[in-house]
Amino acid sequence: MSEKIKTAIIGASGYTGLELIKILDGHDKVELKYITSRSYSGKKLKEVFPITLSLKNNLEKIFIDELKKEELNDIDLIFLCLPPGESMIYVAGIKDSYKGKIIDLGADFRIKDVKVYEKWYGKIHIFKDILPEFIYGLSELNRQKIKNAFCIANPGCYPTSVLLALAPILKKGCFKIDAINIDSKSGVSGAGKKLKEEYLFLNLFDNFYAYSATAHRHIPEMEQEINMMGKEKYSICFTPHLLPLDRGIFTTIYLNLNKNMDISHVKENISECFKNLYNDEIFIKFLGNNIPKLKDVVGTNTIQIGFLFDERTYTVKLFSALDNIIKGASGQAVQNMNIMFGFREDEGLRLNSIYN
């Protein structure tokens, strides 16, 4: 495809929207036509967010309140960066007038069982008939489906850190796993721009704590995909924590192996599983028996994964690290866009860590 595709970002003033603007600004195959924001409609991007002053192509872009019908007809792809419950309302509103593709960075189309969605999110799903059309956009695992998709449900940041680490082992099915326990730690940007007391500087700085420790909304999304990958169904134990950092997710997964199994070749089997599945992946770096660090991935679209095996307790410990706004959201959305339109998968995503 020689011509640039035309895109719009709905809800462009949040963290994921701004990150998309920054990434697409350096994408040679994309023209960012429209950015919407109810809060900043009529204002220039550079006036509202000085962080964008280094942009080359979209510095003078003006926020609009919403896309008109004629503007929708001019768009090849829409990115939705909206809170839970709002993406389905938006898609329902444009279904008769928009013929292009959609990548939803929200949660409304990730969970395929409507009853499960409504239970965990406390909202009635108003557009359940279109759920099967949304492909779960975990780029490396669903690449073939994404290529032919018109609608993508971009994964959550925690699920990305968990599922990419678990996939090689679950897909191979070479271990009898009795339980899956997951411990994740995220920078505060993962919560979005909520004005909550616990996110204030004095409460967050030099502090560390768990939250939503028994009912985090990403649990059904993770269980849905885990049970599709594995040969058995699991109910995971997931505990997220808030780090006093702006961005990044570090996840530790504890796989409790069955005590009756032979563990003589566990390490070799795990390494083989990862190399077989991810050997040619540009955004997944398998570290073997080494533990990743957030500073090596923040600012990039890369996830690093390592593991250790505790023979004494029959526990495989998987470790993953990623940037929650890039690989966990906007970067993966662009990666999915590249797959959908036949671009190089790393187009616009050849990013370096922001740390030395």
C-alpha cells in the first residue's frame, strides 16, 4: 500500500491517546487526520500538552468534539481510547455510517461472554451482537486472525504481561499445573487520569500497596485467554500492586506444578517452549534464567520474559516486564494496525528505552 492510511483517535487526551499521537507522528505510512476530546475541543494539541512540542507532523493538530459523518467517510482506521462502557456506545452510534476499521483500546469488546462482562464491569452491554467481529489483539499470538480483521479488541496491559509469559508453556501443555498465582506491579499511569486521593503525589511517593486484590477487572480477560490456550481450565489468583512510578509493569507468575510429575527436564523444556514460539518475534525478548528489569523496557514496545525453577517447591516462576502504555496499550495497537494493513510490524515502533 503506497498511500498513507488516514486515522482518527477518539479520546485522544488520555495517556493512551497521547502515546498514540506520539507514535503515529513518526509513522511513515499513517496520516493522523483527527483527534477528539470533549475537554479540549477547539484547542491546539501543543497548547494543551507541551510534551508534544517535539512532534514533526501533528504539532498544530486541533482537538475536535466529535467526528461528523463526512469526516468518518474519510477515515481508514479509528482508534478508540475510551473508558469502559463508552466504546460500545460509540461503535453503536457509527455502525451505519462508518465502513473502516476499528482498534478499541478499551475493555468493551475483549470479553466474549456478555454475562461475564456485565458481572465484572457492572454495565449492560448494548452491542453484544458485534462481539464476535472483534479479534483479541494479542499481536504475537493472534497474528493470522488480526491480518484479516476489521475490528480489534486491544488487550489490557496486565493481561499482555501475563499472557505472553504464559503462552509458550500453556500451548505446549507439557506440564501438569495445579495452580496459577500472579503478582503484578504497575506504574500509576495504568489507572488513567483519575483524580483519586490515592494517586496524589504525597500518597503515592515512597509508598507501595496492593489494590483490587480479589476482583480486578482484568481477571476474566486473562482467564478467557488462558483457558483457550491451555488444555485445562484455570481460575487464576491475581494480585495487582501500585508502584510509585509513572509507567511500567513487572509481573511474576507462580506455576505450581503437580508434585507427582518428573521435574528432571523442566528448565530445558521451558526454554524450548519459549524459543519455539518466540524465536522470530521482534518485540519479545526471552532472557532464559534471567530476570528482566523495567528500565530496559520502559519507552519501548518490547516485553522481556525470564524464568526460574524452584525445585524445592515445584514452582516455575515466570517474570515479565513491559511499558504499560506502549506494549500494554498504544504500541500494541499500532503493532496491530501494522499487521492489519500489511506494513512492517515494527513500523513506527523502533523505540529505545528512555533510560541509560
